[in-house]
Amino acid sequence: MYQKVTNFIIIAMLGVLVYLGTQQYIKSLFNWKIQKKTESHINRLKSIPGYSVVSISPERIQLLGILTEKVKIRDLTKKIRTVGVIDIDETSIAHVQTKFNGWIEDLYVDFIGKPVKKNQKLFSVYSPELLATQEEYLLALHAHEKKIKGRFSKELEQSNKDLLLSIQRRLELWDISSEQIERLKKDRIPTKKLIFRSSIDGIVLNKKAFIGMNVAPGINTYTLADLSHVWALADMYENDTLFIKLGQKAILTPLSLPGRVFHGSVTFIDYVCGASTRTVKVRFEFDNPKFELKPGMFCTVNIELPMGKTLALPEEALIDTGTRTIIFIEKKKGRYEPREVKIGFKAETYYQILSGISKNESVVISAQFLLDSESRLKAFEGRMKGIGIE
């Protein structure tokens, strides 16, 4: 009896173990199927129409020269280089004109290109109109200083004062300096001719003044410009101007002065893009104390833009099909999977990666075009087999 009970217990325990083992097997099989379905779904999401996973033997890997590189976060700096032309700073240009009719009697600066200093004599003008106005001023001054007695003395004195101030104001509007007016008031001798002086330190860019020439309002006798500060006008591609901001630093190198560099900044970005060139005018400003930069000279302008840290890939890893950008991921040794990625800006030889890949994944950086051909061919063969064509 005891032996029968023992056998029954043993058989029952074996049945329980078999049952538990069967349940565990079924559960593992179910989980395995779920995992496979999940992997299949993920691979289907990552799959690219017209491409297939490529498997290559170790011997062919070495023969084809396939190399890989880990995806990293890199600190990128975008460098923009363009060609420009030195130009005159338009804000430093000064025109010399008279505001009355007259004739040039003396010429102190007599050729284009001559350097001039501020307040340096340029030319003198004889003007009957100016002479007559000075005489009117002296008469009004004499009448103002004369004591008037009588019933309407205050009114007459005020009238003489107003007349004097009116004539003085006319002289000032003709660019007669306060020092010249004070000298006229002190000496009581009208000046036959008026000397015109330079308003800036600069270079004579244009000269239309000659001895004996008649001058009048609107006639530009001299054009002066301060060339100690110049502009550089450069054409930049429209996609580069997205990164350019006012005030950004720039380095200029004249083509005629190799090795010589000038430091400046961006001061203007044009609002219009050239329809034929697809470029935008950008203006840079540079100090030119030794006048080494001459208007009309060609130069190169370099800008370095820190773009910060971002996920990036070398440009040789990317295959641009025209509609998408493809890379090949090394899933394991000898197995390469095509992957579509979204790229951003380019900095030197690297492209910013927006999506499609994760840090530390291995990417093919050489012979990827051979993998591209192999992947397309394998996908094509798969399609042919799918429709029954061997």
C-alpha cells in the first residue's frame, strides 16, 4: 500500500513538472513570436523602397575597402569664404559746393587724388553778391550801434537789430563761419573773396574746379572721401546668408597682399536676392589706416560661425539620391542596412544629422556606393522572385 502511494505521488509530481514546462515553453514561444513581429515591424519602418540589407563576406569587406565610423556629437564650426571688392565708405564722402554765384580766383588743391586735411584750403571765390551782402551787414551794424533819440527810438533800434540779424543769418547760410563774421565786425572791411576749406580728412576723388570758372549753387566743385575706413562688398549664396548676422566678425585678405589680414565686421545684408546669380550682397567694414586697401581691389572674406555641438556625419558617408539621403549602418560584421536620414547644415566636411540615426551607431564611410549598387540589385532580385521570375 505504501509503495502504491509513493508511486502515485511521483507520477503526480512528474505530471506537474511536465505541465509547468509545457506552459513555460508556450510562453517563451509566444514571446519569441512577439519579438520577431516587433523586429519585423521596426525593420519595415526603417526599410527604404528599392533597397535591401546587404551581407558581405569578410574577404570581400577587405577587398572592397569598406570602412566604418561611430556616429558622434561634434562641436561644429561653419566656415564661409567669399570674394569681394573694396569700395568707398559712402558715409565718408563729402561734396564741396557754393551756395551763391561767383568765380574761382585761387586754386589750392589742383589735382585728383591729392590728400587733404580738415580745414585745408581748397579754392577761393570772388562773388559780387557776397561782397554786396557784407556791405549791407556793415551798414546795418553801423545803424544798430548808432544811438537813436526820439519818440520811436526803441522801435527803430529793434528794427535795425532785426535787419542786422537777418543779414548775418544770410551770411551763415552761405557757410560764412562765425570767425569770419567776427573779423568783418571787427575790421569793418568787406572780404572780396571767400576761401573754401575741406570739411574732412580725405582724398580728392573728383575735381571740377579751375581758375576763372564760374560757380553757382548745385555745381559740385570737389568730391572728397575718407579712405581710412572702407567697405568690402561681397556676393554670398542665399543658403549661407541664413547664418550671417549683423556685427559678425570677418577676416579680409587682399589678393594683391597675400598674408596680410584685416579684421572687420558685417554691417549690412541686402534685402534682395539676385535673380540670376542667386546671391545676396553683404557689406563688411574695415579700418584702413595705412591706405593699403584701395577701392576696386579684389579680396577674399572669411567668416567662422560656431554652430555648437550636434550629431554629425562626414559628407563621404552620405549618398544623395536627389529625393532622399541614404547611409549604410553596420548592424554586425558583414551585414549592412540602408537607412534614410534627414540632414541640416554643412560645416566643413560634416553634415548635421536631424533624424534617422543614433549616437554610437556604426556608419559606412567608404565604398558606400558599391554597397548602394549591391543593395539596389538585391532588392530588384527580390521583387523579381516575388512575381515568379527567376
